[in-house]
Amino acid sequence: MGEHRGAGGVRGVSKGPLIVLVLVALLVAVVFGWFQLRERIDKQADQAAGMCVEGESVLHVTAEPDIAPVVETLAQKFSDTDPVIRDRCVRVEVASAQARAVVGALNADSGEQWDDSVGPRPNLWIPGGSSALTELEQPDVVAGEPHSIAVTPIVLAVPRVVAAALSAEPTGWQDLPALQSTPTSLEDRGLPGWGSLRLALPIGPDSAPTGMAVQAVAAAVAGAPTGPVTPEQLDTASVRTAVATLSRNAPVLEPSDITTSDSLTGMIEHAEDADATVHAVPATEQQIYRTLHDDEFARVDTFLPSGATPVADYPAAILTGSDETQSRAAAQLVEFLGTPDNAQLFADAGFRVPGTTLPTDTPLEFPDLGTPLVPADRPTATDLEHIVTSPIEDRATTILLDESQSMADQEGADTRLGNTTAALAAQIEKTPDTSSLGLWEYSQDLGEDAPYLATVSTGPLGENDRRQALTEALDAAEPATGSWTYSSLAAAYQTAVDNYVPGRTNSILLITDGVDDQEGSTRAELLSAIAEASDESTPVQIDVITIGENQTASTFGAVAERTGGTVRNVDSSDGPALTEAITEFSS
């Protein structure tokens, strides 16, 4: 018989389903944990970014003083957005410095030593004008193409009555030299007792408006509608005459390096005085708007001469030497400055920015800018500035030119005489019309009863076609025979003393290459003749240029010393030395 399992036995349970349930539970836990971990990692990454795991990066900005306050305000606004670039928190610091000082520091910067007097070396530099960038000696200092963040025109700050008088008839930049030099120019415009324009030309640290105003004058006189003034135009007599006239007749300012700001303040204080030292100051429109207060608006106005308009354009230049974070931060800040709301802050301060609204809290008019003036290159601008700071002096000079046989000697591509007359003609071409020049030629028997010939009488170049007469005489000059220098010099000196021109330097410019070979002529006789003709009330100096070796150099030295002149020796007529000496003695 078969056996059955007893009633008290235990039935077995299968383990398979339990194992599956455990595995499912573990899998759910793992997946849940993974999502939790990933969320935590993401949060930690976000927190790490917000905490700037790579630390802080300071963006150094240096801006022109007149625009620096607005830049500083917006830089703080930018910093308040907590910008993070390449895991670094970015903070912006703004320093204020004149472009001239920053240019000097950048040009002197060797990469190891920086002039801290202008603040930290900037990663972003905002000078007053693009012309400042052309002064940098190393072109790779600037990274990329600078972007203008605002502009303001260079205008004249003048009393309101002067502005009305200048506006009553067409007045361009080219008219300023005549308004400056004519004693009654404002009286002729209907302002009795006001005299001339009395346009100040400050040359202090903030004098960029002076330089740009002078460029506008030069461009207008040269007939360059929009500029820039070229070296060839600057070398013309008309341009040099205009700029020198403007400078020579400018009011004398104290101190000599007074700033534009102080000049402007002084003019405003005396705006209602017809006999004031200064009636006009070149400045930016924004500077004038910022300076005027309350009742001053009723006394002072701006005047913009017709012609191309000089402007300050405030380029934002990112400088090399910055790290990647600073370069990116600088680019972001420049973009931030140009957003509509931020750009309006520049306009509220008196700057011009497209798409913004100009201030309405002033009676000042903001005229249309017209065509901007293209700035001159740095060498040309420097030459113009030199004329302003050291204007060509009006002289009365008689050139005494040696045409002896030795002047036919070949030097370079031409003869000594050919090289000399070419250098003289070039100088005459660019000498102002108001300077007086004349020409005596000498050899042995050039005149009827004398070794010399008074070819062109000494007088202003702008009168009686004298410039053309001098040029034609020099072109026709030819070597002759002997060199009767002493008697010719004595006669020329006596004539210059007899025809002394008050108020300017009177001189004889002797150019010679040889010794005196007139029989019986002596050094003692020459010195005696000079002493006899000399008169303290009509001083005439004798300047001498000797070409090559000259055995009578000591005699010429004695003559120059006794009359207050100078002797220059050049080894050859072929080269810049002769040109430089002629320029020195005729300007």
C-alpha cells in the first residue's frame, strides 16, 4: 500500500519570486539614488559657479575725466549684476586720467614696470578721442577695433553777445585767424569796444580741444572739406600763416600751461566785460554744458563755425596684456554701456549718442554735427601743435647769397648753389605771408659798381608778389666769379639797419662756402664797418651758414657774436643739415 504524507507535515515555499522582488526593490533604490545624486551634483555645480571657484577678476578701466563719472556709474551697475566669466567673479574698477598721461605711461611701459601715478594699467581705456590712439608707439597695444561710446563736438564757448555777432554773418573755421588778428573784428560785427575775438588756446593737460580746433582751421584754409590735414598742406604758406596768426595773436594765459577747464571758468566769470582778456575758448560741448550753472547760461553760449566739425569720440579700446577673463569682461562692459537705457545716461550728461534724447534743462542749443573732421595723423598733428606752442616769429631777414665760382662744385645730384637755392625756395614756400624776406646776391661784379646785387627788397612775403619774385630769382641764380664777402656783408648790414622794422627780429642771413678773396679787404675793416653801422635802437643780427671748410670761420664768429647772431657750419649742401639751418634762421 502506498503511504500518504501525514497531516502534520509542512508544505515548502518557492524562493524565485522573493528574489525577483528583492532585485526590483534594489533597482528602484539605485535609480532613485542616482537621480538624487545627479540633482545634488547639478546643484553643487551651480553653487560652485555662483561662488566663482576660480576666484575674483578685477577689470581695470581708465577713462577721460569728463566721461569717467558716467562710466563709473555704469561700471558699478554692471558689477551689481554679479557677472561670472570663466568661473571668475568680475568686478570693475574705474580710474580717471588724461589721455596724454596714459599715452606716456603706455609708451614707457616695458611690460615689467608701470607708472602707477595714472592708476593701474588699464584693460579697457576710454580716451577723449581716437587721435590719442595714434600716439601709441606700439600699434599692437590695442586689441581689435575700438568702438566709440559717445561723441561731443569741439565748439567755441563765447559770451552770448559774441555768439550772436558771429552768427549774424557766415563764419567758418577759416575766418578765425582774421577775427583773432584784426583789432576791431568784433567791433566790425556790431560790438563796440569789444576789440578782437581774443580766442584763447590753452595747452594744459586737457588741451585736446585746442588741437582739434586748430586742425579744423588748417583744414578749412587748405580747402580740405573733411580733412585730414596732410603734411603737404601743412607746408603751404597759407596754412602756416593762418595757424601762426591764430597763435601769435592769442591772449597770453597765466600760467602758460593753464587747463581748458580753468580757461573756460575764467572766461565765464568775465563774459559781460568787453575788455576781458579772453572772449572765446575752444572746448567740448559737453564740457561747456557741465560747467555752466544757473544764471551763467544767460551770459554764455556755444558757437560752432561752419565747416567740418572736430569731435571727441571716446573710443573704448581693449588693451593687450589682459588675460582672457579681463578681455571678455571688457567686451561685455562695452556692450553694456551701449544698451539704450545706459546710453541715455551719457546723453543726460551732455554727450551725443545716437538714439538718445539730449538735455532739455538748458538754453544751450545742440546744433547738428554736420560732417565730422577726420583727424590728422600724429606727425602732422604734432607739427600743428608745435606752431601753436612756438609760433613762427615774424622776422625781417635779408638773405645774402654767395654766388662765387666755388658754389658750382658738385655735391650730390646738384651743385652747391643748386642745393642751396632749392632749400631756400622750399623754406620761402612755407613761410607765413607776414614774414619779411629779401634777397641779395653777391660774387665779384654782379652790380654795376659793387660785388652785390639787391635782387629783391626786404618786405612782407604777402605783398607785391614778393614770394614769387624771390622764387624766380633763386631759380635764375648762377655761379659767377670771385667771393667779395666782406664788402657785400657790410653793405647789406648797413641797409638793414637803415631800414629796421620795429616789433620783429631783424637779421642778415649770410650763406657762403668760401673765404673772402677781394684784394685789400680785411677782417679789421669788416668788423669796423659793422661796429660803425650798429645802433642799439635798431638791432640787426648777423646769422651765418658756412658750407664745407671755411678759413674765415673765426671772422664770421666774431661778426655773429657782436650782433647777437649765430654761425652754423654744414659739411655739405646735399642733405638735411643745410635745410635745418635755413629753417632755424628764417623762422
